[in-house]
Amino acid sequence: MIKIADIEAALGRIKNTVHRTPVLTNSTVDKLAGRKLFFKAENLQKTGSFKARGALNAVSKLSAEVAAVCCDSSGNHGQALSWAAKSVGKICHVAVPRGAPAVKVSAIENYGGKVHFCEPNDTGREAKRRELVEKFGAEMIHPSQNLDVIAGQGTIGLELADHFEQPLDAIIIPVGGGGLISGIATALRANWPDVKIIAAEPEAVDDCAVSKKAGKLVVTEKSDTVCDGVRTNVGKNTWPLIQKLVDDVITVDDKAVAKAWKMIMERMKTVAEPTGALALAVAFSPAFNDLYPAQKYQRVGVILCGGNLDLSIVPRMLELADS
């Protein structure tokens, strides 16, 4: 379990390298929502997502004897770890599933990562990861369960607490493996003890909602969703923090995500990947509005977690949004 001191130390390590991302507002979106929404724009972060924070904090703590790091990723964590490793003079090896979009493979390589293709399943990814550890002496940096990664993601919460003179009423945070929400929730509970913390999750990958309802960690099958950034299960290091600190988990379908994504792109004039629109989709959901009515919860934070949009998915997103 991480503590607020771990997150404060992480901010000291990374603040001169990562962006202090802006908090965006939009009057049209506020009018449609019936409340004031504040978007923490991690889509404008280094490498295009919040992942840069945790990756940099983790590699910055490694000893000089560790020359290389590794992970398995076809997306944001692979890009972020490649960038972070290069920034501190280390090599990053990334196990990438065969068939991953070329644009994502290219991005990892452009950030300095060494791509090693593996079979597109959990067994193949794990096998390749072990190979990278043994062959290159690389330190494995897990995208959500590494405690230093969690602490790095928590720096978003410290920035939010510093940005506002008064606490927000609620905040909506996407959840996949749980590193982002665990870090932010830890930081915010230390600064805003009464804020409502809501996890946003796709209906197709609802293990966090199932776990919260059951009162114990439950692993579910991964189904298809446009929110590929959270198509994973909460882990053993993040579940205790989620269980303790998160008030509710609200799920939405891909159609709701697509509508929120289109709103961000058209109304807010900023680029988001589908997962980046997940929290806004929850903000507009009937479940959120029933549990957290606008009359009482007027000021709501929304984590816009990433902007690495694969353009090949745009037609599908538009079709879903307009259906």
C-alpha cells in the first residue's frame, strides 16, 4: 500500500520533466451535463497519456547498475516506459503482441524502445517478458501493480488539490489495472477526505464493479471494447486501495463512450483516445446522475487519461456515436 509521502516524493522526482497538465472546462459540455465539469487533461501529457508519470517515477528510482527495463504492451505503457527509460539513460525492451497497430509499434520505437514481438495472448506476453528479463537483465516495470508506478500516477491528485481553492464534490477516474485510480485516490483522500471518488469502467470489462459488489477481488474474462486502455483486470496491489478509497464503480457501454468521445473532439477541440472519454461517459450516465445528483454534486472532476488516438478506429467510433 502506498502512502501520501510516496506520492509527494514522486512529484519531487518527476515534476521538472513531465507536464503539469491543464484543467480544461467547456461551457457547452457543462450546460449539457447540468453541472460544472473540470477535465484534467492527461491527453496532453508527455507521450500522450498519464502513464509517463508512473513510468518516470519507477525508472528514476532504479540503481545505476540496472541498465535496462522491460514490459509487455501494445499501447501507452510501452510508449511511456520507452520514453522514461531513455530520459534516464536506460534501455527499454517491450514485448508487443503480433498484430498490434503499426502506429503504436512505431511510437514505441520513436521513443527509443526496442520492440520484441510475441503471441497476442497472456501466455505469449508473459513468456516474452520472462525472456527479456533473462536475456537482457531487464527490470520488469508493471503498468499498474508496480508501487512506484502507482505513486507516480498519484501526482495527478496532488496537482488537482493544489489547483482548486475548494475541494471538488466528486471525481470520475477510469479503471483498468487500477494504478491510476489507486494513486489519485490516495492523494485526494489525504487532501480532500470528503470527495466522492468514482471509478469509470466499460461494461465489457467490469471486473472492478464485480469485485466492489462482491467485496473481494474477482477476475473476469476480457471482452471486446473500444476502451482498449482498460481492457485488463484490477490487480492484487491496487485492489486493496480501490476497496478502501473508491466510493462507487459505474460502468457504461461502448456507445456511451463513443458519444462522449465525439463530444470531446467536437465541442472541446481536443484529441482523446476512446479510453480517454470513459470518465465523461460516466458523468453523463443515468447511474451517475441518480447516485450523484447535480443539485448536490455540482463540481465534478473528470480524468481525461489519454490522447493516443489510433485513427483507424475513428469510423467505428463515429458509427457508434451516431447509432
